[in-house]
Amino acid sequence: MKFTHIDKGKARMVDISDKGDVVRIARAEGFIKLKEETLKAIEDDSVSKGNVFATARIAGIMAGKKTHEIIPLCHQIPITSISVDFSVEKDGVRAVVEVKSVGKTGVEMEAITATSVALLTIWDMVKSLEKDETGNYPHTEIRSIRVTEKRKM
């Protein structure tokens, strides 16, 4: 496949000046595949770095609030609520995030950013348990990060 460079320097933030303020809600989710022993350590709250879910929840909330700082063309929006929840499943952990705002633009980027960072934080918290003898992570995988709902009220 031939790569064609098409850059006409047109990156810009979308003008939302004429839009009205509306309640906006977005939900996102993602999954991190972990070893059975790691899941047990999380459930037993015996991970050496501390409480995995409490730390990942705070990290996800912080990331959602800072989305506009790390994704260049996202608007800074007034976030009114972020919830980050986790469920332990057979082979890993699912993170579900809901972000609410009253504003002129959607909150889906904040929801998927919060989901991504929450999952990355889980990985960081448990990486000593996930490493193999060579220091790699052959079993650990973050996947299926997606927006599951977006609505205006």
C-alpha cells in the first residue's frame, strides 16, 4: 500500500459558538485481560501498590477532566459528573465510565479518555504480577475501548 501524505494545514477547533447548552451524557467501556492470580490479588486487595480500583477510579476521573489538555482539538467543557466503575470478569476487568456535562459539545472523548487511563492505571498497578520471567507482558492486553452511549437531554 502506498502512503500519500495529505496535510493542507487545516487542523482547527470546531466553532461551537452558536450551539445552545444541553445536558450531554456519554458512556464508554473497555477491558483489560489479566492473569487469574492477578485478579485474585485485586479482589483480595493485596496488590503491593495499593487498592487498584480506588487508584484507577481517581486516575480515570482526572483524565476525563484533562482531556482537552491531551487531545489537541477538544474543547474545554464544564464537566458536571464522572463515574468510573469496574467489574471483575472471567479473564480480566471491565471499566465503565459515564461523563455528564451541560454545554455545547459532546463528552464522548472525555469518556473514552477516562476509560483508557483507568485501564492503563490498572496495568501499572499490577504489572509486577503480570510480568513473565523475561519482564514482558504476554498475557496482559487492553482492548475493546469504545463509546457505548451518547445522548443529549
